[in-house]
Amino acid sequence: MTRRLAEVAKKVGVSEATVSRVLNDKPGVSRATRQAVLSALDVLGYERPTQLRGERARLVGLVLPELQNPIFPAFAEVIGGALAQLGLTPVLCTQTKGGVSEADYVDLLLQQQVSGVVFAGGLYAQADAPHDHYRQLADRNIPVVLVNAAIEHLGFPAVSCDDAVAVEQAWRHLASLGHERIGLVLGPGDHVPSARKLAAARTLGDLPDEYVARAMFSIEGGHAAASRLIDRGVTGFICASDPLALGAVRAARRKGLGVPSQISVVGYDDSALMNCTEPPLTTVRQPIESMGRAAVELLNARIGGSSVPAEELLFEPELVVRGSTAQAPRE
């Protein structure tokens, strides 16, 4: 019992005495704190006291495209914790290849009468993907917040890392090391964050079309794309995700080239363990904590009935220099 009190109190950010008052159905606790404690019980897997089982926590869908890329579990941890502190219970919905689709998850969440939905990395970022399920949420007036850049006209607030600033930081870093043949490894052609990165790069220096390669967001995709660019003479790589960057490192090594002695690679996200790779990955960090909490604040405001503009909040990235970049090789 003592351990349960301590864990719930830490999760919610209140005293153990407050948790005890909620569990014993005592007065003197605000409704918001009460809901937060009950939600934390659910999240941590503890059974509610008998007298409180009739009270259902408010549910919020958290829809992710995958869990293999460490950036998505990181967002889930921040967003889920922030929701629990507000008395909202996150319902994690993760897509798998050939499994439940994003639209199917939306149908399931609507059946559960969720209070709102947070999407982190979904079909809203792809111009050519189906978007009817987003309109379905809008028509039902379900509060929705998107994490990272989306296509226009969906009508939802978004929280994004500034892709243009991220590319500028990476480009200037590689240029300062003497790299003149800088290439980009990006996501699919209809992917909005990738399109923003490409547009920014074209304003920074000479970027021939043959120095731009597209790939699916995976190590294997990065390997294939970077391999093509290495054959075209690229020495400095800016990648749209950390897994793509790890694929670029692998491509260089498979061709017998050293990283960073001959090929320099910059990733994007600064997801977990990127400081433990060999070499440790230079990357552009997304402010996951700030972005996740902002997304939850926007959603909670909408759930509470406040008017939230369908605008995009841009957060500043940070270049983290490690061991995968170095002076360009001399001709």
C-alpha cells in the first residue's frame, strides 16, 4: 500500500496524503487532482478501490505510427505522463504493417467515446494519404492535436519542430567543416516535414537534384538512399531521422569508407541511444518534453471548452555535435 501511494503521488506530482484522501474517498481534494490520481492508478496498473470503480477516467487516444523509431516511445512517455497529471487516461494506438490502420483506430476511439486524440507522426503529414478519418473527428467536434507538420486545411492545432531551422543548423555545421557536396536523405515526396527541409536546404547553398534521395523511414531505407548519394560524390549527409542517419553510416562502411574521416552524417531527433552508437551520432534534437507538454495543454484546453486556434506552434531545435561529423576529406 505504501509503495502504491508513493508511485501514484510521484506520477501525479502530489503528496502521498493527497493520494490517500482520494483512495479513501475523503473530501478536501479538487476534482482535477482527484481525476489525476484515479487516472494514475489506471496507468500504473493498480486496481481502484471498490467505491471508486464506477468512476471512469476520461480517455484520450494517443496514435503513433510505430514504436521501432525511439522518438515515438519518447513522445508517448511525455504525452502520457502529462495526460495522467490532468486526470486523462492515454489509450496507446500503435500501427503495425498489415495490422490495424490509423482510420481503424479512429473508429475504435470514437466507439470508446474518447475526450480527445493526439496524433504523433501520422498520415496527416503525407499529402497523398487518405485523410477522411481526420474529417470524421472534426465533424464529431472531437478535440485533436497534431505533433509535427501537417498538410494544410485539416483545421487542427499542431505542435512542430522547426524543420527549416533544423536543416540550417545541420547545413552550416557541415559547411563549416569544409563539406561542399552536401546531400539530403528525406522521407517520401509527399511528406510535409521532408518537403520543408528540402525547401530550406535549397536556400542555403548548391543542392543539385541528384544530391537528394528519398527513402522510407528506416535504417534499411537510409542505407539504400545514402548508398546512391555516396556513388554521386556526396561527403556530408543531412538525414530526416536518426534511423535514416544510422543507415547512412552503414552505407558508408559497406563501401569501405570511414565515418567521419571520409563521410560525415547528421541525423534528426536525437532519439534514445544516439550517443551510444559508433560513432556517436551528430544530430538535431527535437525538444520532445516541451513539445509533448504543449500538445497536451492545447488538447486539455479544447476538452475544457476553450477556443484553440488551428495554428502551428513552432519549437526551436538544437544541433548536438558528436562523433559522426568531421572535416571534409581533402581531394
